[in-house]
Amino acid sequence: MAGRINDDDVKAVRDAVPIDAVVSEYLQLRNAGGGNLKGLCPFHDEKSPSFQVSPSKGLYHCFGCQAGGDTLDFIMKIDHLSFSEAVERLAGQAGITLRYEEGGYTASTSGRGERIRLVEAHKAAAQFYADQLGGAEAEIGRRFLAERGFDQAAAEHFGVGYSPAGWDHLTRFLRGRGFSDKELIQSGLAQDSRSGKPIDRFRGRLMWPIRDISGEVVGFGARKLREDDNGPKYLNTPETPIYKKSQVLYGIDLAKKEIAKTSRAVVVEGYTDVMACHLAGVTTAIATCGTAFGGEHIKILRRLLMDNATAEVIFTFDGDAAGQKAALRAFEDDQKFAAETSIAITPGGMDPCDLRLAQGDAAVSGLVESRTPLFEFALRHIVSRHNLENPAGRAAALDEAAPVVAGIKNIAIQHESAVQLAGMLGIRDEQFVVKRVAQQARWARDRGQQPGQRGQQQPGRRYEEAAPAPVAAPVGGPALNLRSPAHRTERELLKLALQRPALVSPAFDAYGVDEFTAPPYAQVRQAIQEAGGAAQGTEDYLARVRAAAPNDTVRALVTELAVEAIHAKTVDEVYAGVQLVQVRLRAVDRRVHEIQGTLARLGPQAPPEQLAAVQQELWVLQQYGQRLRNRGAEGL
């Protein structure tokens, strides 16, 4: 079994793969100032970005949920990997050969992490299937693709392959690559047979590799090709340790950069629809994998769109009853987006793949551009269910539709939509509908609900996220009080000592742990001291400080302070000197107060030698304090 990974190799991996490159595989990052980047935290649901990455320090920290650490910590947490699995993954990306302290220069397969092994099995399977697509047996699969307008280049771009019709072609291939039967069953690539031996799960089908947002193959979608195949039209990988259908979006690996760049995502219904859209120039298209579009999918898109004011999610559905039902189901989740949500109904019941075949690439692009706001679609659906030929029907339609319009936070658009609703209902008095909508909005605000909730969240147009995210208590708990001037200054000084150690050295290293009044800050000061002090602020300085922290709480606070912005427009020696002086001056004043209390307790009857010693210390401290007030950092 493989042993412990060599420490030098771990450091090489940390240094070789920039943290911002790793994190940006999972979420969109934007400039946060001070050399930091920010985005929506992938570890908790938030509407305003509180997740920050410091490329220069190789650290991340979320000021909302307090998650933080270095590149390896991020990979471990987001993909549920062990430490060694995270190192092995990043080493593979960087082309670094790892050395193991007990077991030579390569790890035995039994020592590899479960997730790593399952991902490797899927990668090998994807290549196997792709290679099979060129064989004689796969001619039916190539014909299927050609009939839908996809040539060999398109198949290669999306990694489309073919699973042979035999019982165990893939199973035997992967065994030859060193994978065990247990791993093949666990991965979902094979299944148990009546004989007790594993057989291929996918046989005689066209295969689409399903990749996660980082680009790793985690599952497959398989399309039936022959009439004698008694299985479902589409067969997907079952739930496995690496594949959760509610948490993957087909095409997200290809679309993520364009989604982040354009602040737009197009949600289609199938694998061939994603292919057709991308080939037609709509490279933001993605699809769910055998399940309805839901909350986990929304979280993935929100992290890429970052919920900015121009973000948009466009759903494409067939115009039939099933398509309308799917659109309304998507509308129920509308409020979970801060993005604009729209719907594009395909003409004649055609999906984007059929539309491209019939009318060309331009028709697919035109479909997306002809979108309708999802709330407007929902309004028309509500109105269509009522008899508008009589007053009672119009009143009932208004009762149901008004809360939807009231959910529009932009007052100008809300007013315009209320007028539009009046026209839909055939109500001549537009102001009556406008007032009714405004009344619904006030009713909801008074009760702390979104309009239309009535005890539970109802659909409505997008809700603009105006309120800032709540500020979480800093790591360390109630011992920290950021309203305290002393704690604020101590925090600034520690941030300088971690982020810009050269500005506070060598003075900072002479400061005692007791000069920091907040116990968590005192522990960070102690960790810096045990790491060699700020004067030793070399390239691995922060790693040494984090390693010296006595527990995970203090380690998280070190990370937080190393990433948090310093509160100064110009961070220079002058600013650093002010923080050094303020912390020292408060420490001096506290000691002066203590000595004055001691003198009061001693009284005039105390031994002259004792009084003289205490008075001398008081005089020295008072002089020192005065020098600091007069001369600032020069007086240190």
C-alpha cells in the first residue's frame, strides 16, 4: 500500500497550481480589489459574493460561512476528497510525479482514493467508447448522428462514443487496465449478472460522456439504437459516489466560460440539443441529465452568473402540453435566481436539434433571441385558464395573476406589466389593475413575504437582490468585537503581519502576545511567533503560520486575516506605523492603569523601596506613552 506523500512534492503541487485557476473551474471570479478575487461561495447558498481568493497567498476564505484554506483544502472540500486524493489530482494536472515515503516513486492502485479511481475508470471508459465509434458495429450510431446533422468532428468535440453490444467488452478492457470488479460495479459502468460476474451496463448504445464542471467524466448518457433493445430510450449512469444527477449539467464544462463571460445560460432538454446549440453558435447551452431542472442546478449556474444585474437564464421547451408543463415547473424556481428568466418556445414542436436540421444554424440563434420573459409566459398561462367573457372570470384571473406581477421589484417594470395584465384580461380601467397590484405588493411587504406567498413561496418574476448578505461573526466567536477600536486595530495589525510582513518588521516581532486583547488574536500572534515571526515572511511563511495554529478555529482565522482586505487606500509604512503605535499605546495605557491601581492599593504606608520601584515603572511607561503620541512610529 502506498505510503505518505513526500513533503517536498506536496509543496511543489501547491506552488504549481494557482488557486485562482483551480477555483475558477467551479465558479466565476471577479476583481475584489487589493489583488483579491471574489465570487459566490460554492459551500453555502448566498446572493451576494462573500467568497474571496488571494492568488498571491494561495488562500481562499468565505466571510459568510467561514470556509477557508489553501488550494488543497478547496479541492478536498468541494469534491469530498482526502488529502492524498487532492494532492494526486493536482499533481496529475501539473505533471508532477509524486514520491511516496514508503513504497517507491509510484503509488500502488490499492492506495489510491476511491474518487480518483472511479474518475480514472470513467476517463478510460470514455476513450474506449470513443474508439469504438469508428468500428463496423457502430455504423448504426454514426448514421444516427449523421441524420441529426452531426459529423465526425462534432462527435469528437463532445466525446460521443459507442458501447459494443456484447456482454462484457468494457468490463474486460477495464480489468486489463487494473480496475477491480468492485470498482466497476461501484462506478456504475458494470452491473451484476445472474452468473455473479459483472457485465457491461451499457451495451449497443450511443454514448455521451457526462462531465462535471471541472471537466472530469463522472457518468454517461446512453441512447437506444436498435428495436430489439428492450431498455429505455435513454439510460443514464445510476447514482454513484461521483455522479449525482441533480448536481450535474451536461455541457457545463464546455459552456462555463461563455456563461460567465456573457452572463447568459441557455437550458435545453437533451444531449443532441446541447450539441446543436453549440454548433449553431449558442455555446452557453446546457441540459439536465435525466431529471428536472432543480435547486442544485440553479446553484451551479448562479455561481457562474454571479447574479449580476444583466444575468439571464433562458429555458427552451417544445410548444406542446409537456413543454408548457416543464416551463411552468421551471417558473416555480424563478425566485431562486437573481437573473432574468425567459422562455423560448420552439416552433412546430421541434427541439433545437430538429430546428437546426430543418432551418439551419441561424434558426437556433433566432430561437434564443425570440425569448419571452418567463413571468409573462406564466401570466398568459394563468389568464388562459379563466373565462374572460364574464366579470367573475376576469376577477378570478386578476386574483391569481396580480400577486405574480406584484413580485416584480422594479417598480417601472411592475407598472408596465400591470398595464399589460389589464390588456390581457380585457379590463379597460388600467389604473384599477395597477392599484390592485400595488396593494398586493404592500400586503406582502407588511408581512415580510414575497408577493404571492400566502404562507409559502409562490412564483413571481425575478427578485432583484438588493440587500447585502448578512455579515457572519468572525472566527473566534464572541471573544471578538469588531465594534471595539482595540480589536479593530489589532485585526488590522495582524492582517499586515500576515499579508505585508515587511511593513511591520522587525517591530512587530517584539510585541508580546499579551498586547493583543482578543484571545483569538493573541493565538494568531502566538502562531506567527512559533512560525519564526513576521521577519521570516518568506514564500512559505503563511503555510508555516497556518501549520503552527493550535487548532482548526485559529487556522481558519489565520486564513481569514490573510485574505481579508486591509482597510486603507494606500497600504504603506505610514499606515503600518499607525497600527503598530495604536496597539502598543493601548497596551502601555492598560499597564499604566494597572500600576496606578497598584499604587492606590499600596497607599502611603507601603515600604519606600516598593513605592519607589512602582513609581519608577509608572514614570517610564508614561514617558514612553508620551513619546509614542508625539513621535508616532519613530517612538517605538
